[in-house]
Amino acid sequence: MSTHLNDLLAEIRKCRVCEKAENPLPHKARPVVVGNSKAMIRIIGQAPGTRVHASGIPFDDPSGDRLRDWLGITRKQFYNEDLLAITPMGFCFPGLDAKGSDLPPRKECAPLWQDSLTQAFPNITLTLLVGQYAQKQYLGKRRQKNLTKTVRHWRDYGPEVIPLPHPSWRNNVWIKKNPWFEGVLENLKSRVSKIADQLADS
């Protein structure tokens, strides 16, 4: 598989592996991924939801609005591929469960693409691990026993990685129960602002 970023992203966008799996995707695949070789921040989330599946634009929903607020950046900055790459654990909307919640990311996706993506982005200085699936993949045994403790110990993972909860409305109660998270966001906004300023000055 090519490690050249443009070729790699093209391969991902053409991927239809989950359509042909034993337990196939319940709809046509539409991989969603963005970024270029200049990107300095990488967001690794869960998988697209229904709105993102329809638009093909990552975080094009209320979760994206909250995430942009957490980062302290505008929508225009968020979709500036010189600043941000968005490479979720699953590139296609996985479908809904019986309760109407998003299913987990497809298991086929991460083993196929994540290592190659990590190697292909040369300028990433900050990686945001949004949700438990990304944290399990990238922190491994270093993560805590649950997401809350992992996020609370964010300083343990070095300045280049920050674990975050998913910005979904489903986490409203979590956010209210964990006021210390505001301190994480203050640091995050400061880091992102410095990177954005660095890009603007380049």
C-alpha cells in the first residue's frame, strides 16, 4: 500500500471492504477523510454519523459545532486542511443499533489504514484522540481503565497527544459531572491557537 499521502487518501476514499464483509455495511460505503501533508493537528474520532454520511463533510453536525468550540477555532479554520487532518477510526457511517444510537466503528477499518496514515502525515504536532476507540488504538496499555480517567490523566500522554470525550450531546451529563474538564479545554485551546498562529505566520 502506498505511503504517499495523496495516494493513500485516494485509496481510502475508494475502499469498499466493509460492503463485502461477512457482516456487510447496511448501506453503500462513503469513506470520509480529510487532510494534506501540511496538516499540523490530527483528529482521530469514532466514525461518521448520519448527517456526515449524507454530506461527506466530517463533523458537519452539532457534535462538530461543539468540537470547534472546544478547539476555539472557526468553521473555516476547522476545514483548513493545512491546519487539520481528520482520520476517524472508521471512515464510513456504521449504521444504527436498535435504540437509534450509532454502532461502533467497523472493525475492518483501523487495521487497514491507521498505521499508514500515522506514517504519511509528516507535520503533525498534536493528535486529538476523540472517544474510547481512538484512545484504545493509540494509547493501548497506557490508557486508564475508563474514558473519564483517561481524559483526566491527559498530561500523562505527552504534549503531542490529548484524549477527549466525544463531543456528542449524549455526553452532556458527563460534561456537567466533570467540571475539571474545563481545564483540559483551556490547555487545548491554547495549544491549537499557537499552532494556528504558527501556520498563519508561515
